[in-house]
Amino acid sequence: TKIVDTLAKIPDVITITKTIGDFDLQVTAMVRDLKEALHIQDEVARIEGVTQIEASLRKVSDKWPSAKQHITTI
């Protein structure tokens, strides 16, 4: 979709996942600080068709992937 294509062009966006429930998509970005996170949130909010955003932050472990976390490209 046009929204997914636009999201994929945002620097530091690493995953875009189609979901079922309250939201259609989950977008994950690796950011350096809160200022960058807010900038990405503003970019997403400006995309035509985006009507609601819920954002959360968490620190990435120093060792990534963390124990028992599996990374796949499927």
C-alpha cells in the first residue's frame, strides 16, 4: 500500500508488520534519542491515510538479539 511504501522510506524504520486488532500496522524504528523518536512520529502522522498513532519506547539490550530472542527474515 501507499502507506507501507511511505513508511519504508523513513530512515531508521526497521520493520513494518501488518496486525489484527486496534491497529493495522506496527512500525519499529531504531532511534538514538527522544528527539529522533518524536521526529519519526511526526513524519508518520503526516502520511495520508494515517488516522491514529500509539507510540512506545524501550531500550535495546546491549546484546542484541537478547537471550531466547530469534531473528528471522521470513
